[in-house]
Amino acid sequence: MAERIEQRIEDRIPELEQLERVGLLTRKEIRAVIKKTSALEYKIQRRALHKDDFISYIQYEINLLELIKKRRLRTGYSFKKDEIEYSIVQRIHGVFKRATTKWKDDLQLWLSHVAFCKKWNRKIQLSKVFSSMLALHPHKPALWIMAAKWEMEDRLSSESARQLFLRALRFHPECPKLYQEYFRMELMHAEKQRQEKKEFEQAKMDLGEFSYSEDVLNGEMARIVCRNAIQKIKGSEFLLSLLSVAKLFDFTHDLQKEILENLQAEYANDPLMWDYVARQELGKESLPSSEHLSKQSKALEVAHKEERCCTVFEKAVTSLPTEDMWKCYVTFCLERFNRKTNSEELRQKRLKRILSVFSQAHESQLLPASLYKQWLQLLLELDLQEKAEEVAAAATRQFSHLVEMWEMRLQLLLKLNADGVASCFEEAFKVVKVKDSLPLWILCTELSESVNSTAETEALYQRSLLATLPANSVTMKEKYLEWAYKAGGYKKAKKIFTSLHESRPFSLEFFKKMIQIEKEQESCKMFNIREYYERALREFGATDSDLWLDYIREELNHSQGKPENCGSIHWRAMKTLQGEHVETFISKYTLLQTGHL
């Protein structure tokens, strides 16, 4: 092994001599490079290979290349690149090749090699890397797309990109992204051909020796890809993605029309189709030219476009009365209402429209639950408080099982200081499932803390512990303890803690809060703090190494803390902690002893 390494070091001598001769590195730096690369070579030549050693070698060589590049810019010396940079680049390729051969499944290594080839413009090498990578990872569509894009955009080889896409589709015959990128590639190829032909014609050159197929120029290859894709992949979303790609090219009007007709014929009952068709009206010109129109005329034109969109939406919700369709309609109206405009008339039209659409969807009982909150916010902005209360009540009737609806209604009543909050809470607790009721109990206790007596609030907390699931009661215990300290001080908090410390389950924060409360007292008792830590460790000591470290730190910081107490805690932690938590504890405990934690 030593002989092989010495030979590799000797092979570097010509490039190192050149670096010194042209003044890019000093003799001292040359010695440092030899010393460092010798150490790195030994690491990647031993029997037990480690991936990190290869990565370190590659990174060192790349850093050396970057240094040489900066030195060249500083000195202005641009010669001898073949003897210097080319040699280093080739060596990096060799190390990458060994690493990817050893760790074939490490995709990050392959992608790092790809990135390096791109940065240093090694096209032939990159083509080989893509070929090897795709042979080992053919089931990753993103890699095929990356390789095809490089062939198309960097090597300007449409045929190579096409062959890659066709090979990829054998492995992934139903991958939407592959078809979408293949479709885009064929359109780019057609546009490139059209541009070339146009330039030749402008130069009045004879096109006899060049063959430009009219079918290719008109995007016939892309049309074939599109038709094959539609047969394989169903769904309006995919067709719309193809349509969005086609719209990027100005020669695809017939293709766009064909895709749109297919969309309308096959997906007449799909809200996405109707939403797209309606929004297309915004792009159509109402007047011959809009360049020199007054602000009022422009606002009028926008209003006409929006009315045409809404006409399509009205037709859609009539023929397809579903929640999703109404959601598209309402979302469109909200988007237009939120757009800034200097025309008060246009703003009022939008406001009237969105209020009307909200009401229609609600009356049809097809307004999605997620949109009620936006409706309420709009009503409150318009100071329509009575209407807002009415809408909130209707929402809880229609979606009585959703805690979000009740939470929204209760927050509204609290904001408006309206009557009936207590009865609304009771009604909500009756219909909402116990497992979903935690947000209501939090809201209810927070309200009680601000308006009710201490006794009433405590009774409500006690009720919440019984009414929630054990997993949710954990949160209520934390809030109960926090409220007890604020309302009744240390004695009250200690009493609540004592009444709850055997009522499982707990959270770690419950114990930490009580420890913090104890430490805030003037006459802080270490005896009590130890008790709280011991109780917390019974629950969480097997998996929480930080809790043991906090306990040890507390003993060390306390004036009466004894070293033997810390040793006892350390010994117990080592016996109690499980699996990887032991290693974490050991490493952190070492830092604690040295004062670095």
C-alpha cells in the first residue's frame, strides 16, 4: 500500500512544480499540500474504507482548485491550466468514481459528482456519470429528468434528451412529471427549430441542405407526447399542467385548443376544469386596446371581465353543485376583492359579489367549513356584528361535530362581549367529541380566570380534568398549576401539585413548572426540589438524559449540594437510561464536568 501511495504522490510532483514555478503556491504551501494529501491517500487506501475519508479528500482537492482560481485572478496568470487544474480535476473524478463504486446507493455522492462536473464544465465525464447513475438508480424519475434537461439545455442535443425520456418512460409509464417535462422538451425543440429557420431566412441563406419538418415546427411531436400522456394518466390537474406548459410557447394555439377541448369533454364534472375556464375570461380583451385607456375605463374593463368569470362560475355551481365547486367560486371572489384598486365603484361591486356568493353557498349548505372564518372576518371588517353572530350560529348548527366551528363562534362572542357565552360553551361540550374538546376547555378556563371567582375557576379546572381524555388532561394540569400559583401563590400551587402528583399521565413541563415555582421562593428548600425531580424521574427518567443533567446541575449549584449526591445521581442515571440515551448522557455529563455545558 505504501508503494502505491508514494507513486501517487510522485505523480503529483509535475503539477506541484508548475504551481511553484508560476508563483501560484509557495514552497512552504507545496510541502503542506504533500503532507496533507499523503495523509488523505493513506486513509482511502486502507482495507476498512470510510465514506467520510473520501469526502474529505474530494473537498480538500476542490478547496485547492478554488485557491488556485483565486490566485490566478489576483496574479493575472492564466496559462498552464492543462498541467495544473486538469490534473487535479482528473484526480477528483477518480476519487468520486471509487466512492460511488463502493457506495452505489448513496445518491448524494452521485449528485455531488454531477455538480462538480457541471461546475468545471466536464461534459464528457458528466455524460458517463449520468449513464452510470441511471443504470444503478433507474427507478428515480427526477434523475432521468435531470439528465435529459442537461442534454437539452447544456449539450443542445434534442435527440439525446428524447432518448433519455423514452427510456425513462419504460421504467415509469405513469409518471406525470416525466410526461410533463418530455412535453416541454419537445416544445423547446420545436421553438429552437423555428428560431433557426427564421434566422436563416432573415440572412437569405439557402435552406436546401437543412431539413425543417413542418410537423416538428408546428409542435407535432409534442402533440403525440400529449396524446400518449392523456391515455396513460387521468385527471384534470395533469391536463392543466400540460396546458400551462403549452401556454409558454406562442406557436401552440391549436395545441392549447385541443387540450382545452379534451379537458372540457372528459372532465365536465371536475371543479378544477370549471375554475380554469372561468379564470380564462380574465385574459381576454374586452376593448380593442387597453394601452391608452383612462383609469375609469380600465376599471370598467376589469369589471366586465370579472362579470364574465362569474357567469361561468354561476353556470358551474348550477351544473355541479358541490362543496369543491363553491369553494372555487368563493375563493375567486375573495381573491378579486382583496386586490387593490383605486376605483371605489369596482371595489363596491366586488364587495357586493363576495357577500352574495357567501350567502348563496351557505343557503345551499355547500359552503366549506374552512371558509366560514373568512366570511366572519369580512363581516366584522364591515361592522356587521349581528350578521356575524347569525353566521357563526349557523356554522355550528351545520358543522356541530367540528370543534373549530365552536371555537370560532365562542371567540366571536367573546370579542363582541355578547350574551350567551356560557350557554354556548355548555352546548358545545354536549355535541363535540371528548377527544376533540381540549381547545374548548382551554378557552373556557381562560375566560373563567378573567371573569369568575377563584372558587368557580377551580371547580371548572377540576371538571376539565374529569371531562377530557387522559392525554388531553396533561395540558389542563399544566394550566391548572400555573393558574393556582398566579391566583393563590406558593401555598395554593403546592396544594394543587400535591393533589395531582399521583394522577397520571403527566408532562415533564408539569414538574418543571413546580420546580421553577419552588426556586422563585425566598426560602427555597432543596428538599422539595429533590422531591419534584425524583417524581419527574419516575415518569421520564428512562428516556430524558437532560432531566438527569438538570438534577445534577441543581445539586452542584446549591450551597448545600454534596459531590457524593451528584455521584449517586450519575450512577442511577446510568442504570435507568435506555439505549442511545446513555451515550447522550455520558457525552453531556463530560461537558458539564469540564464546564462547557
